Amino acid sequence: MTSQHVVVVGGGIVGCMTAMELVARGCKVTIVERNQIASQTSGESSWAGAGILFPLLPWMYSDHVNALTMYGAHAYTEICQRLQQETGIDSHLEPSGMLLLPNFDVPAALAWCDKNQLPFQPVKASAFDVQSLSGEEALWLPTVAQIRPPYLMLALRAWLEQNSVTLLEHTELVPLKATSELNEWQTLNGETLKADQFIVTSGAWSFDLLKDTTEKLKIKPMRGQILLYQPKKNLEQIVYREGFYMVPRRDGYLLAGSTLEDVGFDATTTEVVRDEITAKAEAIMPALKGMPIIKHWSGLRPGTPDNLPTISAHPQIKNLYLNTGHFRYGLTMAPASAKLVAALVCGEKPWLDPEPFALSV
């Protein structure tokens, strides 16, 4: 255990989970957030995502990515139970299962499920009351779960407040200049934040903070847009087809999305994408035709090559760590990456080999 003071830069799911792990190790923790933690209007991916606790097509990713996502997928049962017991807030964890519609690499999918002991069942798409335009040979993954990101963020915020984590909201930091050791960091309004250690968990904004010190940090914002419906008869499971998913919520809402758009820090929504998502949703679920769109929003993901995050000490700056660049799976990876970076900060033996996630000089 340690009593060191750690500043976590970024108050999304990854930052909040990192703070939880540090609190468990006896650290004094401050989270610095440019907007508001658990805000639903910030354009960030923590609240905007669909909350699928699965890497969609895991056979397309490296073992390093899957090590983080599969750990996180299993960890959320205990995390959500703890958050509800201690804060009274239900994160809406649901084992809704996922129906994978063609086209996808069937042999690779079956081999991956076998190897990783993930229950699966080849099925006919029509048996699930959905329309498949690309063939009937679907795959049912019954153990895939989902969570409601805004509710999870509210629960995390309440837990952090209960556990004496300082939340510095509406506070931006000055982009970091080259230095050999980091003991303090200036805010844009002239304050100085002092700490023993700093961890950058700023998602899509991480590169701007570190671009003068970390040329090889390959992170850029990738916009994703989602539509919200409230159908008379909802789906009973997550449905995925060729990069597009539909996620039914407990209260009768239905999410449809999401896009991958390289448009910088533009978090606006567009009519063109709305029409594209509508067409895809109606093709799978014809009953949506003519139904009103309840809401249309977007979020900015921290895009990285191969979806591989950076979880490591900075190679040149003492007392600076990174836990960022989770791209589409920040929610799913958060428990694992938080545990890994907290171990590095506190001098513990990491539970997972950190080398694949290290930032090169």
C-alpha cells in the first residue's frame, strides 16, 4: 500500500476506473477533467457508446487486445454489484447475448470461440425475428453482455466522491513540454497541480496534451454517431452485421450505430449519417420504418492502430504514465487497463505482461 498522490488526467470510464484501482492501493487521487464527469453532453465516448462488453469480432484482433477486453467483460459483474451496493446506482448490466449476422469469417469465428471457450451456436437469423439480407447462417453468442454507459458513469462518480477522490472539473491542462521529471502541471487558467505521479487517461484528447513529448503516440479522434428508437416491440438481443449494431435497452429503447469517421474533434451529427444508420436499422428490423428517431448523438473515440492502447510509463519523463488509446473498447478494456497501470504506478508486479502496451521512445 502507498500514500502517494496521483493526478489522473481525464475523467471518462478509463480515468474513473484507474482512480478506483489507485484508491484500493491507498493512493490519494485527483481527477482532472476538461468537462464534467458523467456529463451527457460532452461529446466524449464514455457516455456516448453502446456499452457492448465484447470486442465485436475478436478474431480480427490481436491476443493483446483480447486479453484486455475479455478480462473486462468478466470483471463487470463484480464491479457493477459493488457499485450498486455502495452507491445505490444500477449500471444496467444485461447478459442480452449477441446475434452475429453474415457476412463474417465463419471458420475464424468458430475456431476463436472454441479456443477461448466462448459459448456459441450456429443459428438461422429468421429464428430471432430479424431480417438478414446477406444469408441466414448466423451465429448466436448467448453470454455477450451490455452495460448502460451513462448509468455506469453516474455510479463511478458517486463512488469516487464517497471515497474522497478530488474531482477537478472544467479544468484543462497546458500541453506538456519536454522535461525529465514531472512533479507539477499547469492548468490553462494559471493554477499549478502538484503530485507524485500523473496518469494521462484523456482518450481522444491525449495526443494534444502530449504531442510535444510523445511523437510516437498514435491517437486521433474518430467520431461515432448513434440513433435512438423506442419500438413497440423491441429486439431481445444485440444484433451485429458488418460493422453495424443494434442494442436493446432494459427500458424499451433501441440503439442503432455506429460510424467510424475521421473528422478531427468535430462531434456534430449529420443528416447523411442519420439516413445511412436509418437504412441499415430498417433493413434488419423493418418494423422501424416510419418510427420517430428519439435522439441522435455522437462521441469521439481515441483511434489507434490495431485498437491497441498505450498503458505504460512515459519512456523519457519520470512520474508520467499513460493509459489511453483504447479506440472502440475503452469501456470493455477499462477494468484491465486500470489494473495494469495502477500496478505500474505503485511498483507492483503487473498481472499482465505490459510490454505490448508500452510506448516506444
